[in-house]
Amino acid sequence: MEELAAATKNFSSDLIIGEGSFGYVYKATLSNGVTVAIKKLDPNAFQGLREFRAEMETLGKLRHDNIVKILGFCSSGLDRVLIYEFIERGSLDQLMYDEGQENSVDGLLNWHTRKKIVRGIANGLAYLHGLDTPIIHRDIKASNVLLDQNFNAHISDFGLARQIQESRSHVSTQVAGTMGYMPPEYREGNTAATVVADVYSFGILMIEIATQNRPSWPVKLEGKAIGLVEWARRMGI
């Protein structure tokens, strides 16, 4: 833990590059010169320990070009730290919405790049769902997709992920995910985690990538403000 504290200048806020479920993510350079991303879980988070174990156990056995790689972990006292490969461009959310980014269709996020990102996310999800014991991510959204220098997509943040055991099609669980990306049946009390829920979130994310409009933002159509999903339906998407 001492080396990780030194590499992050004692987890300085100046080195924060993102925020995952139940913790901040820091950019750090280890003593061997390797740059990594370090997630330090909030020790006061109610679900922190369970999410730490879920992410450690899930990511530790996954190997796919479109899934972020975990390089190690550290548990010392109340501190829980996960170490990941560093993905250069940060999250898709940052690229689409942060001021100063060349994020228009004529800039970095041209249509070819957007299609490449969507294909990468789809490949990563297909891998997770196609495992002998399928894994449901449960929080597919723009801030959980990291982009490398070549705009290859890497699905990240598996703190809410769950496995579906053989002979079962779903996992009974509490509501998890992010408003705007969660399937409508969640609002009706059906909180079972299924691959279908991941696919729904992916569909919302595809529309968001195409329109560069957050799911929570209203869309104007014929002078009226409507939700992104309703807009997509009316447009025949």
C-alpha cells in the first residue's frame, strides 16, 4: 500500500481521473515506470467491500480486448485498492461532453469512430454474455466505457456485475444501474438482473452515441420536450 500511496501522492485529488461505483480512480506511475489507474474504494461506502470483491473476482478472470484489465489489488486495514491498465483517452462520457473536447462529428468523434466504439462495446458484452457462466454488467453507460489512443472501447467498472449460474436465466437482486439506462420493468418492481437488461442499456447507449444527447436530457420534437427513448421510437429507430 505504501508504493500505491506514493504513486498517487497519498491519493491526491489532483490525480483523480474518474469516479467509479463506491470510489475514486487515480492516475499513477509505479516505481517500475508503468502508468496505471488505481481505484480506491470509499471505506465508508455501505456496499464497498462487496463491490470490491465482485470487481476483483469478476475482472480477475476475464480476458478480452474490449474489457478493461485488472493488474492487481491490495487490501490493508480498511483500505481496498484495485489496479487497472491505464486507458489513455478516459471515458466516453468525458470525450462526448467535457468542454474543450473535439467531440463533434467533424472532430474526433466522427461517424467512423462512433461506429468503431459501438462495435467494441457490443463485442465486449457478447463476450460477457457468452461465457459458460454468463456475466451481467448491470451498469452499461458512457462513463463506464474507456477509450484507448486508437478509440478502442474497454468496458469498465464491474462493481455491480453478477454471474448467472447454470440452469438459471437471471439473478434476483436489488435495483442497480443508472437512471436513464435501466430497463422500464425496473420501475414496475421487476429487478431481476438479466442479459436483456444489459442489452437494453446498450441500446440506450447506442442512441446516446449517435445523438450525443444524455438519456436524462429532453429532446425537442415538434416543439415539445420528450425523453430520448420516446424520441427514438417516434423517429423509427
